[in-house]
Amino acid sequence: MKITKILKSALFTTALLFSAAASAYSPEELAKACKKPKFTDFNLTEYAAPENIEVAPESEFFIKISVWADPSTIKLTAKKQALDFKLESNNTFHKITAKLPASLNGDFVRIDVSAKVVTGCSDKDGWLIKIADKK
């Protein structure tokens, strides 16, 4: 009787350990589970052949970022220089609005944006534009 009780206890403990191990997340599973921020609706025309469309100097532009991104972690750069931006948030997205600096007129410029989510993962995106010379 006592051996049966010990055996049942050992089996229960073993089953409990296996179920805990089975429910643990591996680093690969955590990466899959992370919902990265999305960047959409960039309103300037990207530079691409054969159209080679240039944007107006000192243009204002905006980018929408998914609502699950932490607004305090949003970074915006043009040609690796930090840009000031205005942030508007609602219950479906964050919208950042900025203006192209006058110092970049006539240049090829990569606009980059990045953000993190509360769970810690992050993502970034970018667009190549050509700014026309100011006349």
C-alpha cells in the first residue's frame, strides 16, 4: 500500500514536470509570438527607376505606426540625422508628421523609422526619396 502511494506520488511529480517543460517558451517561440510594429501610409513618392520622381523641398510627410508600438520608442531619421516629429495617437494607430529639412534639398535621402513594442521586440522600415533642388 505504501509503495503504491509512493509510486503514484512519483508519477504525479514526473507528469507535472513534463507538463511544465512542454509549456515553456523557447527563444524561437518568443520571437514568433512577438507582434512587431507595422509602418504604413508613408505619403511621399519613393524614388525608383524609370520614373525617378522627386519630392518637393521641405515637404511635410507622415507615417502611420501600429497602435501596439510604444510611442516613447519611436525614432525618425533622414540620412541618419534625427528628425523632430509631431505624434498623434488614437485607438487604432500612431501618426507621426515631420518636415524634410532644408539642408537636404537636392539630395537622395533615406527616411528611416523604428519603434519597439511593450513586449520588447522592435522593427524598422525605410524609404528612399530624391528631394528636388529648391529654385
